[in-house]
Amino acid sequence: MDREGIILSAETSFLDITGYDAHEILRRNLKDFVPEHLHFLLNNGFKGLAESDDLLKINGIHKKDFEIPLQFTVKEDPGEPQTFFINIKDVSYRKEIENQLLTSRENYQILAETATDAIVQINSDFNITFANSAVQRVFGYDSLEIENNNVGILFPRSRYSKYEKQFEKYFYIDDTHRADTGLKNSLEVLGRNKNGDLIPLEISFGNSKGSQNTRRLTCIIRDIASRKKSERRLKYLAYHDKLTTLGNRDRLVESLDQLLAEIERQPDRKGALLFLDLDGFKKVNDSLGHEMGDAILKECAKRLMNSLRKNDQVYRIQVEDIFRLGGDEFTLLLPYINKIEDAAIVARRIISRILEPFNIDGYGSITHINMGVSIGIVMIPQDGKDRTTLLRNADSAMYKAKELGNKYVFFTNDMNNMAIERLMLEEGLRKSLGTKNFSVYYQPILNAEREILGVEALIRWFHDKEGMIPPKKFISIAEDTGLILPIGRWVLETACRHLKIWQDSGFGHLHLAVNISARQLEQGDLGNVIQEVVKKLGVNSGKLKLELTETCVMNNPESAIDKMNDITSSNPGIKIAIDDFGTGYSSFGYLSRFPVNDLKIDRSFVINLSRETNKKIINSIVTLGESLGLTVVAEGVETGEHFQYLKERNCNLFQGFYFSKPVPFEDMTELLEAGKL
Ligand code: C2E
Ligand code: CA
Ligand code: CA
């Protein structure tokens, strides 16, 4: 500048700061680039500034008309007096930002280099402009090796053109707008490494604009091979049963839904579902232990897989179509079936395979075990168009098969009605718990002289809408659902309360018989429950008699003996009767070991006394009772002839409509007062 402030020459840095071209500033006064209100700072001339060595803080005006904070230092040109150099420094934020950018670029590079994911930057021609060193780890290429190459080098050729179209979108749509456009934040694609091997990758994207508005896409590329593997493993675990390796319930649900969708699209197609439940498994599991149980389940799974796969005549079943639902329940899906009979053939084959003896190796020796299986069959879509209905119907059919034992049963609609009724009853039972809807009736038990020696407590259920529902209809449901436990306890308490009243009014000799279901006996602490109730109500346990059915005790005799001994030891004097005797299969050996007092001849033999075989059965039960020193009770005595016959055959006690139907507590009290019937 000359001494007036006319600009004689300028370095480009001045042009950068002010935004002007050289020709726009040369020969102009410096003041033109300083706002007018600050001109006074320059009024003292430059000589003074040059001599004082001071920093002059002043604003300049940018070509785009904004002010820029500047710092001037002035020096006089020693070779040419009255000419000054001004050193101008831009102290605005812009500078600061530029500096920050510089450091952040360094940071970015450090970041890119330390990342374990491969980072690749590409331009809009899909050429690689940057690659970090992790590219080596993921793809086997040196970063310099791939820079300036097309990014297609990292992907299998067959897929790349599809990928390129996807990548392209990420150039223009940045992450804040991805959600609106349905663009995912990352893509799972297949990559190809330097050796030509395929690698599963996950790529996330970030776009940016470089200088001259060039678009850049930064791709963060993660090798997800190990994640894919563990995902597969997790999925496998989630859908398979560990013990048998068969698909589990979730898997069945998936397959069944898929099959239903297929069948819906192909109206002529039919399928079937077989619902299997092993017969006698629980017994094996309880008596021989869980290891043995597991071994049996494994063997069953094997038999299902092998026998059915080899079967080429009727049906080839894929292993994927066999499932274990848990416990001893299995399911088989037949995705294609020509006629209903084919399902029956498969079911028959399964039954015969399972009936072959199991030779289980355990504890150093081979155990031979016999098992059976019951099968319910539903046809798809005939018996249900959705999964829930099909499974429910298959379950109903299986339930029916179970009643028959070792059979297969096709679902029919009246089973559905039965199932609905069961559900309704179950619901009703729950609601009636603890209400007046339940009541205990009593039926007298007499000796040959027709004196009342005891009573049997029989539960009655008065349903709000359906009226009286006989125990035959609801006891089994109560058993299946476990509701028998609270119900049974309630019966015991109520009957003991009544017994106490009778004992206190002079009928101290009276026996009270209470029915105990299998489920109650299985429950570990029945002895304690009885002890508690007896104590609470102050009755004499010596007058209590438990009626256990023959099937219940013979189902698992050893465990029944333990339970009975437990009950008698915690309740002194308590008696045990075997109910419905003659309908099960008792062995003489066990019978002599049971701590029982009475045998109750099943009422069906008495009611149909006219049949010769029934007479024979009754005679042998009486003989058996005599030889074991047991009291023989005949129930179902409906006529004088019945009574006469049984009395002559030396039955000890009698019970039946001939004397009295089961009656409420008050009526029973009246009968007791009469004494003889
Ligand atoms: P159960 O233990 O064999 O009871 C005797 C059944 O025979 C009673 O039926 C009784 O009413 C009936 N009965 C008595 N005399 C005659 C007769 O002369 N002719 C005919 N045809 N039947 C006669 P109920 O009360 O319907 O009970 C049926 C079954 O329900 C009982 O058979 C018992 O197994 C079960 N049950 C009843 N109450 C209870 C209870 O509180 N707990 C448990 N676990 N089961 C019970
Ligand atoms: Ca009974
Ligand atoms: Ca009975």
C-alpha cells in the first residue's frame, strides 16, 4: 500500500479472505474494504502503526457483504519508504472451523484405520476412493490394491448389478430420510473376497458431498459369517427338541401354517396330521426313572424316523415332518395325501412299530419294556382350516383313541361337541369351587341285619344352568385339570364335619367312606392333608375309610403301597377299601401286600347278577376276601333278590338303591335315627 492506503499488490491469501479477484482490488483504497464506522482506526496513517508494532483489530468487508474480523500488522518497506506491507490475519470462526475440519479428518482417518469393519468410500461412478486397512481382513485385498477400482470387485459378478441399483439410492437419500422412503439402514449382501470365496456381509451407508459437489458414499462393511452361523444355530435350537432332535412345537406351528397356506392355494390338495401319545409312558418314567424315560422317547423318535422313511409304498415321510411337542406327545404331518385310508395305513404302521418291545440299555443291563401309542388323526383342510382348530381336533381324536387304547381314531364332529362340553364343564367346575353348587350326599352301608354301619360320601354338583351333573361326567375332567385336588379336599372336610356331628349325636360307631382319586393319591402329602383335616374337625381317624379304585392302585402298585403305608402311619386306625373291585387286574401277590381292609365288588357285577359269569366273579371275590381276611362289600344292590343272593354268599356289607339312594346330610341323619333299613 502506499501511504494513502491504495493497494499496490496483494497475495492470494488476501483474495481468499475477502472473496475478491485481484483486478477488483488493485488500485483501490484499503478503506473500501473496511466498514465506514471503523475508518477512524486508519486515520492516523500507517506510519504510526508501523512504528508502534501494535496489532490492529479491525473488520474487513467480504465481497458477499459480510464483515470478517481481521488482525493487521503493519511494516514499512525498508527499501521503499512510504510503502507499507500489511499482514492480515482472518480471526473469524471460519478459520476455526477449517482447523476443526482438519483435525476431524485426522480423527476420521484414525477411526477408519482402527475400525474392525472394512470401510470403503466410493464416488458416483462406484469407484473406490478410499479403503481402510480392515479391507484386508475382510476381503484379502490391500487397501491400495482396490483404491480406484470399481466397487464391484468386492461382490460376486452375478449379484453386483442388483446391488449397484440398491447402493445408488444411498447416494441421494441420507439417513434422516431413509425411514420415509422405506430404505433400510443396512443391507445384507453376499460379498466375494480375493480368493473368490463368498462371504455374508452387512453394509451400512453414510453419504456426503465432497468439493465441487461430488457425491461420496461411505460403506461400512461387516463380515457377518460368524453371526449368520450363530443365528442359524439359535434358530435350530429354538425349533428343535434337544432330546430327540425332532422339530418342536414352534416348528410344527410354522410348518402347519405353511402347509395350510399351500393347501389354500391348491384346492385339490389334501393333507393329514397325526397326533401321537404314548401309552404307559408315565408309568415307565415314574417307576424306572427319567433316564429310562428319555431313552424310550429317543428310541420312539428313531422308530418314527426310520420306519416311516423307508416306507415307500404308501407314504414317504420326511424327518422334517415329525415333531415332538413335549412329554410323550409326537406329531406327524402328511403334507400330501391321496385318500383318507393312507393316513390309517401310516397310523397302523406306527402302532405296530411302537408295540415292538423296547430293549433299553441302562445301568449296565438291558431292560425290556412294552409301550403302546394312541393316535388321533385330522384331515386337512376337512377337519379344520386353521392351526388351532386342527390341533384341538387332533387332540380330541387322540383322547378318544386313548380311551380305546393302542388305536388310531379319525376326528369326527361329535368329538368336537364333546370337547366343547368338556371345556364348558371345566369352566363351570372352576366357578363352582367354594360355592354352594357343590354338596356331599351320603349312601348308607349296611350289614346282613340291615343295620347302618357306615356311609359313603358322594359329591353332587348342581350347575347353575345344566342342573345336577353326575360325578361320572365331571370327576374325570376334575382329574385331568387337577381341580380334583381342591375339590377332593373340600369333600373330605365337609364329610368330616358331618361325621363329627353324627359322632356327637350318638352314632360313634359309624364309618365314613370317602372316595380318593388317583391324582389325589399321587400327590405326595395326602397323609398330611388327612391328618390336618382330622385334627381340625376333631374326628376319630379310626372311623375314616378311604376308597381307592382297583385301577388306581394297580396302575403303579409299588408306589401305591408306599402311599398307603404313609397314609396309615400318619392316621392311626384309618381303613382303606379297594373300590370297583373286579374291573381291573389285581394280582394276588400285590393284594396280599396292600394294607387294605375292604374289597368293594363293582356294582356292575351285582346289577347284572342274572349273568352266570357275574355270579362266578362275585363268588371268587368273596373267596378271595375270606382268604385274605378282608371285608367284602357289595354295592349296586338294587333288589331283594340281589340282597338275598349276596347274603347267602357271605358278603359282609351291602350298599344300594334297594336300601337307599345317596341322600343329603339331613336325610341321612333321619335314616341313622331309624337305625335299621
Ligand atoms: P363309586 O365310588 O363306585 O360310588 C358308587 C356309585 O354307585 C354312586 O354313584 C352311587 O350313586 C351308585 N349306586 C349306589 N347304589 C346303586 C344302585 O343300587 N344301583 C346303581 N345303578 N347305582 C348305585 P355316583 O354318586 O353317581 O358316583 C359315581 C362315581 O363318581 C363314584 O363311584 C365315584 O367313583 C365317583 N365319585 C363320587 N363322589 C366322589 C368324590 O367325592 N370324590 C371322588 N374322587 N370320586 C367321587
Ligand atoms: Ca366309592
Ligand atoms: Ca364303587
